[in-house]
Amino acid sequence: EEMRNLDRTAVEDFSLAEELLMENAGMAAYHVIMKESGIQGKRFVLICGTGNNGGDGLVIARKIHSMNGEAVVYILGNEDKFRGTSKKNFEIVSRLQLTIRHVESMDSLRKELAHCDAIVDAIFGTGLTRNVEGIYSDVIQMINRSGKKVFSIDIPSGINGDTGKIMGTAVKADFTITFGIPKIGNILYPGYGHCGKLYVSHISFPPSHYNSNDLKIEINVPVRLPERDKKGHKGDFGDTLFIAGASNYY
């Protein structure tokens, strides 16, 4: 909910167009994919839902295509449900010379996954509130069985963004690229265990946008502990005070 408010106020207060935010989100994910997998000569299967998460996936497909990677897009759902910026990106991608298919045959998707280098999961975003069922569940389970490197956009599909709960079934990602701030579902189990390596992109939000008492999460660089003197004695390293409960608690 906090992240959805950030998106809304970014558009309202700073006149950051939704098209720019989606473009920046897709570009951020593209750079992670390029770093972790490489692009040129690689084959990617992008499985896109029909919401904004799918719109991010369509931007990524366009970026991969422009850098001589092979992008095969599978639309999971009715393309008529695309709205706003996501619809615009679908129209753009439809004009490019890349493959766009609908998930109608599980056999077709299975063959594509068997011959790709990596999968981009752009099915559901952080707003998922009901259990994943039917073909959506089948596709997620197929992704998990593929053995391929998986990149999830914002949050692994099937994870509740507000709680970290698995909504029936969920993608087990190797990498997750989230935007603005980590969502609760990115950092609490069991969702955390499905994210793999987590990347966070600010997608052009100004620093002042994060300085709000309403935000209950903050990213800090871990404090680096000083190197221990190899010749040191235990008395050289200071004392530790433990404030603990009953002696039988461990």
C-alpha cells in the first residue's frame, strides 16, 4: 500500500508520467538481467500478465530485442484487459519483429521454456490478494520446474506484497527487481525465500519522496565491522553486555 501511494504521489506531486515510471522500471530490470545473464545471443521467455506488472515485462522485452537478444513474449490473460500505459506498451511491442503468443497450450510453453536461457516473470505484481488458480497456477509451477534462471519483476508472482504469504503457489525466483522501496512481501518469509537476490531501483523518485513519516521501511548500508587483530587477545576486543530472559531460554 505504501508503494502504491508513492507511485500515485509521484505522478500527482512531481508530474512524473506513468509512462516514464514504467519505462524506468523496465530499464532497471533490463540492466539487472544484462548483469546477471547477458543479453546478446540469449533467448528469453517473458511471461506477462495484463496489468502493470505485465507492462513492465513488455518494456523489458523491447529492451532485450533492441540489444540483439531474442525475446519471446507469452501473454497470460486476455489482452483486451490491458489498460493505460500497459496497453500502450503492448501496442508498441506488437509492432516489433518479436514473437508474441498467448498461453493457450501448455505444451507450447513447455517447449519454449526448455529452449530458453532465462525466464522473466511479469505475471502478477504486489497487489495480488487471492489465491492463484487454474492456468495461472499451472504456468507458475511450470516455471519452477523448468530449471532455468528466473527474474521476477517487483515480486515473485504468487506472493502477497503486503504480507509475504504464498497465495496458493508462487514463482521461485533467482533474482527479483523491485522498485522504489522493498515491499513487505520482499523481506518477510515465506516471500523473502522466493525472491532470490533482491535488487531495488528508485525509478527516478526524488530523494524527498522517501522522507515521509508514513514510510515504515528504510534501506541502510550494513555497518562494516572492523577487522579483527590476528595477534589480539580476547581482552583486547572489549566487553559485551547481554540483557536476556530466563536462564532456560536460549
